[in-house]
Amino acid sequence: MDKTRIGFIGVGGIAHRHLDILAGFDDVALVAFADLDLGRASEAASRFGAKAFASHQAMLDAEALDAVYICIPPFAHGDAERELIQRGVPFFVEKPITLDLALAEELATMIARAKLITAVGYHWRYLDTVEEARRLLVENPAQLLSGYWLDQTPPPQWWWKIDRSGGQMIEQTTHIIDLARYLIGEVTDVYGRVGFKDRSEFPGLDVPAVATATMTFESGVIANFSSTCLLGWNHRVGLNIFADRLAIELTDHDIMVDVGAGRPVRQAEGDPVWREDRDFVDAVRGQENHIRCAYSDALATHRIALAVAASARQDEPVRLDPPVFERRPMAPLVHQSRKDEPQGLQPGHRRIRSLGIEREGKAFFLEYEEGPPPEGHIRLETLYSGFSAGTELTFMKNTNPYFHSRFDGERGVFVEGEADLHYPVPFLGYMEVARVSETRAAGFANGDIVATTFAHKSGHTADPCHDVLVPLSNDIDPMLGVFVAQMGPIAANGILHADSEAFGSSVPYLGAGIEGRNVVVLGAGTVGLMTALFAQKSGASNVIVGDPSEFRQNRAHDLGLGAMEEELVWQHVKARWHNGGRDRGADVVFQTRAQATSLHTALKALRPQGTVIDLAFYQGGAQALRLGEEFHHNGLNIRCAQINRVPRGLGALWDRCRLAGETVGLMRSHGSAIRDHMITHVVPFDDAPQFLADLITNRPEFLQIVFKVQE
């Protein structure tokens, strides 16, 4: 099958919504990504084996593309569209299409002359609930509309500036205006009002905090649209439609139809973005064009949104001329296949299921087709996948920092207000055990069991030159392999950081810096308990585990470790571990809990000039951390130990494979106890979404959760 070669201009948040969908289309190849942030383009390119460019001109000069997605902020439009029109390349552009009406008019004229296929991301038109509303209104026309976008202020700082985003009515509420046009018809006049509020938490913000617009349609329908960005949450977004003895409320996920006999709500079925992407690709491939919003149609919506802003500035109504464009006859909605069994797979292909997060609090399965392994690769069938609660629950709870900021790899800093992650999150997890089912790489045989990291998926095609694949021998329970590729190496790397404190770059063996020393581990989760077991195995003089959970304390006792309430730890070690005088406390504290209070407790537990090895993943601030107290007066140290790097000077000797090898050794010596006391839940993979929902709602006690994918 010839594939449609697609490139992206802009690889920010909304682009990933389309990427996740297009990746599942058998007839699409994602081949090029252009972004002013080359690191962001490179990250997307590496995911799809594509090429990255720092400008759209360079991408278009280097690649022969069948179509392009433009996913850039409102102020950045113009050059990319002109270039694509001149080259005759169809494009999909996210709304709003510009900030400058004259520019939008110019581009629309160029598109018409070139007879170019275009689509604009007004995806509400593709909701099946909108179809239902349309049918209801045919015989009972609307008389009154009330639209609203009542929400928080988006994080990107360009959104805060009127000359960059245009404000909420243009950047967000435009969806509701477009929905009204799509259902009711064209608007003849607009009267807009806005209000402003100084907000110190958003420096430089000059967009209206509230806006409202009254509109009249050609049919005589009157409407009001209101928006605010004052809230700290998404309160309500939708359109109310009123007719004779009929009230309809539409949101982007459901419809409520009220005819005086209750208010039944029906959830929307299918993904409207999938449908708009499918229609665009089909049109580009020469099939019948069913695109529901071409550029000329979107321009009519954009004129209305800009008219609201103009009316508010001028403090008078704005009259609109009827738009001139051709809207294609509406075709039935395309329904995404949800069949469980593979249908029509090519020889050697298979269907992969991936556990992801659809939205806050909602897990789901993403399915996609995967081809046979290329030369030098191996095909894996997943046996077990471990759930890393500390990290992965941040995706369920919307607390992961990438939802609110972007990591600038070039400078090594997080950029606030520029989200790098958006829902849905299709892949997560990094604790897998799999069986080799097909090999085209030397050194691997069918039936081999390996520990690796590739997310909660039913299978994976691995490149041994890129992926860390740790062989598991027959004497190790395969389920224990979930600890080998990631969690165990995290704990071992913590020990290695303590070794580096004592020996610098001349560490003779793992645990040399722990041997004969007093050790505290805060946190009796998986990483904490494995760190404590490594310390015990290394010959630490004493090991105490602190955790507020009695359940986890008991699990530590079952593993042969000393354990107590976290708040009692520092008092215990200051009383018992001392060399006379003021030299009291632990030599090393390993901090594994994602709580600033625990980090402060770790500092309190140390002897003077002692060191905290910090393995925790903090999701917020650290107000409970008081650096002016023990940290300052006792001359303490804090070292961050994350799996992405080993201590300076040790990289050549201690890579992840060696740390994984140390974990295998721990599994051999303590595997039975770890299996009995650390793995608390073994969950069938099919039940994973519901299990995660229950985990959030009911918060049962747990340690290591393992998804069982197959025997």
C-alpha cells in the first residue's frame, strides 16, 4: 500500500493529539517534523523514525510530502500556509487560522485559486451528538442559543497576550461559535463586551478576563456567547439550544435532550478528531472529499470571532456580510472500528494493545497494528508489566510536571507555562518482562525471556542496539523480571551514589560506601525496600526503614528489615547511633518518598556532614523543606540519584546493564521474599483500566502492582 507522507509544522501539545491518531492509520507515514524548538521536533521524529528540522522551509525543501499539519500558535500563521499553497501541498491547520483578518482573506483567495485541499480543526462538527442535535432541529428549529467557555487560563504565556492569542473568544470560544454556525446558519450582526482584571499570578496578561457577545442569525435566532478564563479549572464548555418545548445541551463529550420528561444525558461515541483526520487523509488520497470544515468555511467563523473583539473595542455593534463559500454536502460520520479481533491483518502483522490515560482519572486501551520485525530486531510478547505508582499515578491525577511545563533539553531547565504533555497519554510504564517470539538479531533465540522497558503493551518490537534487554535465566521467576530493567537499577544507582560519596570515581564494588555504616531509608515503597535490601546485602551496620504506613512497615519486617513510623526515625537514630557528643545520626539517608516533609525528616536524621541520597519524584513545591535549619547548621549534603545518570566519573564502568545485573543478583538472593512480600497485586491486563480507576477512588494499600499480560 502506498502511504501518504505527512509532515508537521509545529510539534506542541495539540500536534500530539493528531500524531497519536495518525500513527494508527495504515495508509499514513509520518516522515518529517519542523519546529523552532529543534529538540521538540527531534523527540517527535525519533518516535516515528522521521527527520527533524528547525524550520518549515528546510523541511519542505528536503522532503516530498503529500500533506502537512500546521499546529502553531495564532500569531505565527502566514509564511507556512503561503509556502504550502505555492508548492501545492494540502494542509490541515488548527484553529484559530490567524489573528489578522486580511491575512486570512489573502490565504483563502490563494487556496481557492490553487484548488487546494484544506481542513481546519473545528472537530466538534464530527461529534455524533451534534448529528443528533441537527436531526432534532430539522422539524423544530432553534429560537435561542446560549454558548459558554468557562475555564482556567491556559499555561502558555503567548496565550496571555492579546497580540499573540487574540483572547479567549478568538482562541477557544471560537469552537462554540463554529458549532452554532454549523447547526443554525450565518450570523448577521454582533455586539461584544469585555472586562479586564489584574492578575499578579499571570505577569503581563492583557487578554480580557471575561467576554460576552450577542449575535443575530440570518434565520432570526438570537444568541449569547460568554467566556471567562478566571477559574482555576475547566468549569463548563458547551452550547445550549432552545426550541419549542425542546432544550438541548451539547458539550464535547455528551448531549442532554430535555422535552419535559427528565434530562437524559448520552455520552458521545467515537473520537471526533479521529474522524476529521480520517476525512482529511482520505481526501488527500484522492477519495471523495468529506471534510466538514475547509479553510473558506473556517474563515466565516473566524470573521465572527474577530467581529466580537472589534465590537468590544469600538463599543458598537458590527454588521457582517454573508460569507461566500461552498460547503460540501454532509456525508455520514465515519465510525472508528472497535473490533477486538484483528481483521484483515497482513501476513506477519499483529495488533498491539497499549494501556494509556485518556483523560484525568480515565485509563483506556489504545490499539494499533504493528508490522513484522525488520532486520536486526526482535519481536517480543509481553508476559508481565509492572506499575510504577509514584510516576504513573501522576498521569491519572494530572499532577505530572510535563502537563504544565516543558523541559528544554538544550538548557536543561523546565519552561513554565508551556505544556509538553497533553491527554490522551497513549503510552506509559517501564517495567516489562517479555518472551522472544521472533528474532532477526544475533544473540537472541525464540523463547528467551528478557527484562526491558517499553510501556504497558501486549507486545513490542525491540532493537537490541537501542533497547536495554536483560536476559533472565531459568532460575529466576519471570515475574521478578519487572524489577530488573528499571526499579532495581534505580535503587542500585542510589547505592552507587552513596559509594561515590566515599570513593569518588574509584568505587571498587556496589555497596562499598555502605559497608559498616548506619543507613536510613525513608519510604517503604518498591524503590525504598529494594534500596534497603541492597544496603543490607552490602553489609551496612544498621538499616532502618521509615514509612507512615503500618501496612508497609509490616512488609519491611517480613523482608527482614527494621521499620518504624517515619516521624520516629530521626529520634531513634539520634538516640541510638552516635559517636559521643553531637556526632549523632545516620551516615546516609536514602529518601524515596515524593514528599517534601520526608526530605526534611531525612535531613534531621543525618549526622553532621552526612548525605541524603534523593531518589524521590516530587510533583510540586517544597514548602516543608526548611534549609535554614539542620541542612545549614550541620553542613549536610543532598544528592539527586536518578536512573538517567550515574555519579560523575562512573559512567564508563557503571551503565544501566551493570546496575540491572546487580538487580539480578538481588533477585537470586532475595527473590522468594520479594515475590511473597513486595508484589501485592497481580492484575489481568484486560482489567487494568478498571483497576486503576479503583486505585484512585478507593486507595487500597499496595506495594508492587503487576499486570499479567499472558502466561
